[in-house]
Amino acid sequence: MSLAAVLTQTLMPKIGGGRIPAADLLMAGDGARQQVRTNALQHLNQENTFTRKQGSFTLERLLDLGR
């Protein structure tokens, strides 16, 4: 129950040079906690869509919004 969220960050190339930070955020619900407990980490991306209302987002979704 101590897992509240999972955040990953990376630096992406910026148009015109330099880099810009980009991130994924998974707000941990019961499903995500169960996936971590059972080491079924391949299913965490699916949990991200289930917890979108709680604030979860993916890097891919953020990049799509920027188009």
C-alpha cells in the first residue's frame, strides 16, 4: 500500500537544438500494485489508461497532444 505513483523521466531532443524533459506518470491504484507484486510489469501500461482520471499520463499521449 505504500506505492503511490511511478514516474519515469527522459530527455528528448528539442526542435532547434537542445533537449526537453518528458515523462510518464502512473498513479498507483489497486491494479497497478497487484501487477508490481506479481512482477507482471508488462501490464502497467494498461493500468495507466485505467488511472487517467487520477492524473496518470504517458509520454506518447503528451507527444500526441503537442502536435
